[in-house]
Amino acid sequence: MQVRHFTHVKDVVNANFLAAENSHTDNEDYEILSDVTITILKLAETLQDLLEKNTGIIFQPRRSGDIDKFPVNNQKIKALGFDFESDFKGKLLETVEWYAKELHH
């Protein structure tokens, strides 16, 4: 089962601003990934739920190079006092609504 860390774009922006404004972060690298881990299947199911559409989920054979999960160490950015948004479904809904609005322009 493939698992991914989902990080809202606002978290990425805010974490970068925090690091840029801190004098102790010069020439340092930070992993800006939240602790929110969701399977690709759960992502598809949640999108269907938010869109109120059951389009069916099509499973494909694994491909060479597919990654099941990968370790993330975001402790460095957290040590600066950064907290990631943890409301996956709420932020996904916000993203879906943004795309819907943009597509109708």
C-alpha cells in the first residue's frame, strides 16, 4: 500500500517564511513535510466523498520505481516552532473548492 505525506501549500509557504526570517537558518536544509500520512487509496476515496461522485477506483499493476513509503524527518523545522496543519480532509476540501472555482473562470 502506497503512503504519502500530504502537506498543504500554505504550510510550505509559512515554513519557508519562518526559516527565511530566522537568523540561525542560513545555509540549512529543511524537510517541509507534514506528519499527515495517507494512503493513495484513502486519498482517492476521500476525493470521491468530497466530490460526491463514485467514479470507481482503478488499480494498476505496480511499476518499477514505485515507492511504498519513505522516511521523513521534519524535526528540524519543528524545532524552530513550526506546526503543520493536520486537517487533511478540510484542507483537501479547500483545495477542491479552489480548483472548482478556477476551472469556472
